[in-house]
Amino acid sequence: TKLGIAVDPLEIRLITREQDPYSWQYLPAASHLFQKNLSNHSIGAYMELFREIGSSFEAVAKEHMLLTRPAANFTDKITQLEAENLRLVIELNKCKNTAAIELTKKQEAEEVAKQAKTMLYTVDLENQCLKKDNQKWISVAEDFREKSAHSYLIVDEASLILDKLRSSLPSIHRIQN
């Protein structure tokens, strides 16, 4: 039905006759299949025919045979498939290169993130140490402030006592004279 002709399955021949509306185009590797009639082939040949139809050989309308050189469809198909294969190989290589570049970028970014995380951890530890030192110095400063305030009180009391003593000294000194 692909050819637009109807052929009774009992009328299909590997060696076509003049009156058959179709003919076979085949690659050289499949030519041995078309040297005998279908009924003279082995089971292995039947299996090969079944497996290779459409890839190593195909039926074409007789009119089409007059317009194309033998095996043109297969040659064109092979050329087309080779070109498509080359295009796909190039595209695959581009994808591989892109993936390799992306993988390298990802690994570099992960390394930068790891270094940043390590640096952040180190800075956090230093910050904690500085906070402890700061608390210690705040305590020391508070202790000094308290001691300084206490010292001022003692000095003030001593100053009052000295003032009282001074004021009483002249009177003691006057009494003895």
C-alpha cells in the first residue's frame, strides 16, 4: 500500500517478472536474497528477509524504477542517515563540552562555598572569643570602677578624719603652750 499498488501476497516474487508492478531495490550485501525464488530459500533466508526489509532492500513501483538509478533510495537514505549521525555526534560533543564546563563551574562554586563556610566558621569562633574577652574586660573594668569608688570613699573618710585631726591639733598644741 505504500507504493500505491495492490499485490496479492501469493504473487510476491523475489525475482520479478516483466508484468509485476513492482521491483526490488537492494544493497549489494542483500543481493544474494534476490538470486533465487522465495520458495527455494531456507528458513534462515526468510528470517533475513523479514529482518532486513526496509533497511537493506525495498520494493519500488516500476515507474519509480525508471526515474531513479538502482539503489538510489538506499544510497540517499544512507547519505541522509550519515549526515544526521554526524549532526548528532557534533550536537552530542557540544552537549558533553557544555556538561563538562557546567561540572567545572559547579565544582568551583562548591569549592568557593566550602571555603566561605570554613571562613565563616573561623570568623564565628573568633567572634565568640572576642565576646568572651569583651565580657572579661567589662568585668575587670566594673571591678576597677567599684574599687575606685570604694577608694574614693576611703580617701574621703580619711580626708575628713585628717581635717578633724588638723582642727584638733592646734587646740592641743595651744593647750600645751
